[in-house]
Amino acid sequence: MKTIEINKEKCIQCGMCIKDCLTCSLEFDNEKYPKFAAGGEERCFACQHCMAICPTGALSFGGKNPKDADKVKFPKPDDVLSLIKSRRSIRQYKDEEISPEVFDKLKNMFPYIPTGCNTNTLHFSIIESKSAMDIIREKVRKNLLKLISNKLFSPLGKKFEHYKTHFENGEDLIFRGAPHMIIVSSSIHAPCANVDPIIALSYIELYAQSLGLGTCWCGFAQACFKFMPEFAPMLDIPDGYKPVYVMLLGFPDVKYPRTTIPESFPVSEIREVEEINQTISQKARRLLLNFIR
């Protein structure tokens, strides 16, 4: 619901809500109070920035009262950096389920995950029981053994051929014994369909770590669900949505007493910009590179 209400006793007519509106949906009325501009309701992303930025809490959006919102407070930068540095991909998990209370904390964070154009078209499939996870891991293992020897699926077969013996021995090389898993899907019509789920899992990963949980970005599982459409109904993925990525989840059965010492990424420190002439072939090559994968 895209509506705004102004408490005129609190409004100081500073115009910060109007200035911060990305879609230029707001303007002053004749009394210098904010209102929707012509066509503003249609352009509005419902991002609630207008409510969040109001210094006096005078603006309510969509029936939501600013007094019910949390006050902004930031952790110390060193604490955030320590959390990032200490993150590890966990591939050894305790044989223990996450409690419903901890899952609730995790899920209550989901609405704060940003999406392109604030579309909020993500879908989260959370395997919350080990028994359900065991059914999925066994079905994936059996399917992979069939696909590895099926010439029609040679790309996937070649990807997993090296692990065939392990699969035949019943080893869980895909899910690594994780008791839980989160699959994030997005609408095929979303403007950032391939990016939003990655943003979501990045938020989930760090918050999960603060809750004492371990995670692992599971590309193998993502490939399996991509090539095995029969899992879509099992994972309750809505029609018109595609599973983009998978994260394993559980209590770590291993501790890392120190961080790694990673190599640095190349960084271009650009302080001045100059135009560089390029040939048509150079531009075409760059355009092609921009769209690979």
C-alpha cells in the first residue's frame, strides 16, 4: 500500500523526505507539507526512505508508524571487519538441528535484504529438518549416478565423473553432511533476477555467523537443482521463479582459531579520468566480454 500520512504537529517542513526520494515521487503541497506528486504513487518503490529519513518521525508510509521502527545504531568497524575476516566455508557440520528460535531470528532478518528496484520478489526455500535434508541428499546422489553415465547430459556428467566412486559409496560430497540448506529463487521478471539472491545470501551468511552458525556457498547443489527440475516442487519454488543459488547451513563441527592471509585483488585507484579512443573491434570485444556468463 503506497500511502503517506503527515503528522503536521511533528513535521518541520525540512523537505528531507522529498530530497531523498529516488523516484521524485514527493513534493510540497500548498502548506509546505510533503505529498505525492502527480504520478508519484505509480513511480514509488515503497522503499520507505521518506519515513526512515524524517528527523522527527512525522511521516508514516503505507500504514506503518515510524515509532515502531528500530533506532539506527552501528557496530564498531573493527567488529564488522573481524566478522568478515573470520568467515569460513564450513564443510564439517555437527549432527544437530538448528532450533526454531534461531531459525526465526534468521528469517526475521530477511525483509531487510535489499533487492533491485525494491521488487521484493525473492523466494526462500529453507530445509529446516535433517530428515527432509536426508531425502534430498539421497535423491541427488542417485540422480547424479544416473546422469554421469547418460550421454545426453554429458556436460553435467563430465563435471561429476571424478566423484563417481564416492557417490557409489554413498558419500555426501554435495551437501557435506549439512543438516540444513537455504535455496534462494527469484522471479524471472525481476530486474536483477541473477543478482538479488547473491545479495541475499551474503546478508544471511554474515548474520548466520553472528548466531554461531556455519555456512557454505554450494555451487554443486546449485548445478544439481538447475539440471534436475523435479526438485522445484519439492523445494516449493513458485512457478515463474528460478533457483539461483544454494547455501548450506548448520552448526560447525570445526573451529578456526585464526583467519587466513589471502592474496589481494587488483585495485585501480582512479583519481582522474581521461577518455581513451578505442577501435570498433576493441569496443565489440569489450561488449562481448561484458555479457559472458
